[in-house]
Amino acid sequence: MNKYTHVFLGTAFSSKSPKEVEILKDHLFCINSKGMIEKIVAPKDADYHPLLDTYQGEENFHRLADGHYLLPGFVDLHVHAPQWAQSGTALDIPLYDWLNTYTFPIESKFSDLEFAKNVYEDVVSTLLGNGTTTALYFATIHKEASLLLAEICSAKGQRGLVGKVVMDLPEQTPEYYRDADAETALAETEEFILAVQELAKSTKQGVYPVVTPRFIPSCTDEALKGLGELAAKYDTYVQSHCSESDWAHGYVQDRFDKNDAFALHDFGLLREKSVMAHCNFLNDQDAELFAETGTAIGHCPISNAYFANSVLPLAHLHAKGIEVGLGSDISGGFSPSLFDNARQVVMSSRMLEDGVNPSLPADERGVPNSRITIDEAFYFATAGGGESLSLPIGRLAENYAWDAQIIDTNLGSSKLPIYDANENLHDIFQKMMYLVQPENIREVWVQGEKVHSR
Ligand code: GUN
Ligand code: FE
């Protein structure tokens, strides 16, 4: 009797460490009924040919075609699902204006469950089609619509971590889009946590509730404190925005006379299961606090180019021991693709390193040692995201979930420029990272189930 639910034969790329991509050439990937990679077998291993003989020709044996390669699914650590409805608009105005004139009006529409369903179905499918197998979502303040997003992730096979957003501070939130008060926001958050935990019981790939104060400026002290307590009580994930822009960073300084990181920590919001988006203005003390508490950074390089007034000193912060993954920040970032975001990680880091002020001497323009390689950017999009969430995802390795994308480099108008049959596999990997379009992503799998194909 065949033991494995699926066996794949192909060449895969997976991060061994932040700096090192492992190339698994013509390996066998044996997937069990729980959707986990139970065994990976190399051509030199004794059981390679016996396994091939057993599975070849069976329906559950998948031999990748020439020019097809396996990558781990992406982990998007910061995405506003409702903002898919405004993606690509008004990215040329400041953050504060963008939130008030575009974002809050759009998000307020999610009181309408029909509207919510249309957008949420599309955004989950779109992310899956872009290779994102796990997403950490902000929904809106509406409990029902937020639960609907979790249900859509569950049904479409995406691993969704979903937060009902809390924003209850009248001075910083419009009347038409605000929780009734802190008490109501906390009660609804608790109901939401329980409902998602119930849904998780019937969701193979996992679905998780996330405690989600939008950011300090939108919340009262009472709400922030209560959310920290709920996170501890139910041992949930926590997400928020931290030290994103001059405006947001300055606001927290004025209100608490300390940086975002310490203010969030005072409310119990920095935990092993916390992911903070942006974090552009973390100083070294803030960074140490992140590392000590196990709080991860959701780095959103495209969004930061528009709204951050700065470039994240990623190499510096990662060297301090902080976990980092990538976020699309739809729609502060316009692209639903973590390929696009990985490309921007490298571009932004080079600008930080080399500086942009030609009136300064070359050695005074930028910040030395800021450069990030494409291998590291790939790590942040995959294994780094998995480590940030403390889940066995983001690698094609034994005892990890079978969350994978099959990339076709031969495809018609999106054919990658590969002309040498013996081209170095790491060069092919780089070309994929820079040039893959959604149409090259032929199949996407989550927890051993096929969730997208084209
Ligand atoms: N800060 C508070 N809310 C938001 C948001 O929706 N997007 C971004 N980029 N920053 C925020
Ligand atoms: Fe955001």
C-alpha cells in the first residue's frame, strides 16, 4: 500500500539560513495525510529508486515538467484585506491624509457583508494566485465581516491569521468609522477570538485570531490595555503598526513621551506571537526590546517607499536578532505579490547603502553594510515569515507544511530568459525572483492541498 498522500519529483529552492538558499535538485518530496513534508529524498539516497518505482505512474505522483521549479509558498506578514478595494490609489499623498480621505471611508463600507464578501473573496484568491500561502490580515472594525474573512480563508485553503481592527479614540478616528467604545471593542474582540478558534477546528491548514489595535494613535489606553490582556488570556497573535512614519512616530512620543515599542510593551502587546508592521524608526533600545520579547517586524518595503519618510535599516535590525518577514501592506503597497516586495527589499537597501544626495562625497552619502541580497529577501518572504509566526512553514524541509508554488519558466509571453540548458541553478533562481509574473505560478499548494492552478 502506498504510504504517502502525494509524492513530488522536482528541483526546489528553500532557505537554509537567512543568507543561504539550498538547491534540492531532482529530489523527491513525500507528503503525508496531514499535509506535512514527511520525507525528502535525494537522488543519491538508497530509497530514491525504490520510492520512484512505487509511485511512478500513480495519480498522486507529480513529476515537474522541464523548466518548472518548486518554491515555498510566501508568508505575507502584513496585509489589509479591505484595502484591496483601493489598491493603487492616492499613494502620492501623506499617510495621515491617505488614511482619512481614502482608507477609512473604504473600510467603513465593510459593515455591508455583501460588499465585504466580494472584496474578501477576490483578495484571498489574488494572494493565493501570487503564491502567498499564509497571510496575516487586518480586516476592519466589523466583527461579522472580519469573521467572514476568516471563513473565506478557511474555505479557499489559505492559512489566514485574521484580526478584527480596534480603533476607539475619538480624536483620531472619524465618527462613521470607530468602535462604539473601549468596552464594546474588547467584548467584540473576545467574541471574535472565540469564533475563529471554533472555525479552526474544521480548518486543515489553520486559521488564527489576531488581537489588532490598528496603531496607538487610533486607540484609547483602556482599549490597548484590554487588548494586551486578551492576547495573554487566549495566547493569541498580536499585530499593529509601529513607528511607521514621522507623523505616527511623533504622535506616540507626544502622548507617552516614549517610542512606540516601549508604549506597546507597557500594554502587554509585545509578545512572542506579535508582529509589528514597518518599525522604521526603531532605535537600538527598541530593537533590543523586540529581540527580547520575540516580537517580529513585518517589513513592507513598497509601502515604506510611499509613506515611511525613511528606509528601514533592515540589515542593522536583523543583526540585532529580531525576526523579520515581508508584508505587502496592501494597499499602502499597491502590489499583492511578495515577489514584487522581495525585489523592492533589495532596491531600497541599495538606496540606503549608497545614498541619494550627490552633493555629499561618496563615502558620506549612505549607510554602510545596508545591502540585502536577493537570497536574503527570499528568506524574509518565506522562512523568515514562518519563524516570525512560530509555525512550521516557509521552507521545503522535513516536518514543514507542504506549502509550495510551482513556477513555470517556459510560459509564452512570460518566458524567463533562460537560453543555456546547463544554466547555473542559482542564476535561474535569481531570474525567477526578479521576473516571475502571476501567470508563471502554475500551481499553489497549502498543507498538502492544491488551492490554485492555471
Ligand atoms: N497606520 C494606521 N493604519 C494604517 C494603514 O492602514 N496603512 C498604513 N500603511 N499605515 C497605517
Ligand atoms: Fe498597514
